[in-house]
Amino acid sequence: MHRFFVTKKINNTFILDEKVLNHIKVLRIKNDFFICNYNNEFYKCKLENKIAIIVEKLNIDNEFKNEVVLAMALINPKNFELVLQKATELGATKIIPFISKFSNFKKDFALKKIERWNEIILNASSQSFRNKVPILEKPLDFSQVLDLNYEYKYIAYENTDLSKELNTNLFCSNSIFIIGPEGGFFQDEIKTAIEKGWKTISLGKRILRSETAAFFVLSRVNE
């Protein structure tokens, strides 16, 4: 069944916005059932006079046990959008874009993309049957990311000893992972991160592209 995120509930109905109604029209949903996601819960619905009538509440929980935050460097726009899509599919609960010394894009550029990026995340959440839509934070500087308060803080760094390779024993419910830009991090950025309590982790012997590193980390977190 097709799935839509909705925000307005009145008694046993959902009020559908124009975007959802247009999507339903394109999909030619008339007498077919579809699913509405409201407040992280799923409802089987049918359409009557442009309103979704609730047929039954569905007992579905597709969220992983670990809540994981991805702090992702701003990389090539096309690749960054791919990260947003796949990170959503792989279970990230929050995505934080950031600027570091090797980043090629300015914060102003990123701020203009927030609406588009949220749309990508929403579509990926619907496609992957997520209960929750991941939160997309406004872009931060790398120094601001390092000051974030999480119990378990990891930064992927290619010069980390392989004995610190990523493993599923690391992951707890309050974890954040930093993935750097093309070109990696300057030595002083890593030094500052370690001084602020971040642990460097290795992703193996090979050097991964930034977007591949993000996919790799999230797929391991939710094994």
C-alpha cells in the first residue's frame, strides 16, 4: 500500500494537504486502501471526498533500537543528497550537515537547500516505511559539532589504528558519528576532536568516499 505522512487529524479522519492529494491523484488511488503516518504511527485509510477515513490503526514499528545521529560534512551537492536519502533509509534519526576546512561549500549555500533536503528526507522516509522522519539540523561549523553533547562520540579517520575498527559493540542509544569531506580532515581538526572527547574509528584498510563511509557506518550500526 502507498504511504503518506500527514499532520492534521480530526476524530476518525486525516485532512490531506494539496501535495498529498496531488500524489494520490497521480497514483490513481480511488477505492484502494493506503497508509497514513501520523505522529509516528500508521493507519490504514480510504479516500472519501479528499479526506482520509481511518479504517484501522496498524501495529507497525520499523525503527531500529539504536538512535544514531550522523554529522555529515557538506560534500558535492549531488552526493550529499544521496547521503540524505540513504541515511534515512538506513535508520539515522538526525542528520547534521557541517563545514570543515576541506569543505568546498559555504553555509549560505546549504541554507538555501534546506527545504529541498527536507523533501528528500520525507520521500525517503515514506519509501522506506519509517515511523519517524529524521531531523535535519541547520548546517554547523565543525567546531560547533565538536561541542555537541552526546554520550558516545565517534569520528571516522583513515589514520586510525585498525585495532579501533568499527564494530557493533560500540553502539549505544545516544551515539553520534562524524563523517568528513572529500580530502578528509586536517591533523589539527582531529587533534581538537580527541581533546574534546571524540574517539577516532577506522572503517577498514581502504579509503572510502565520504558518502560510502556514511552508508557503511549506518549499515553497521543497525545490524
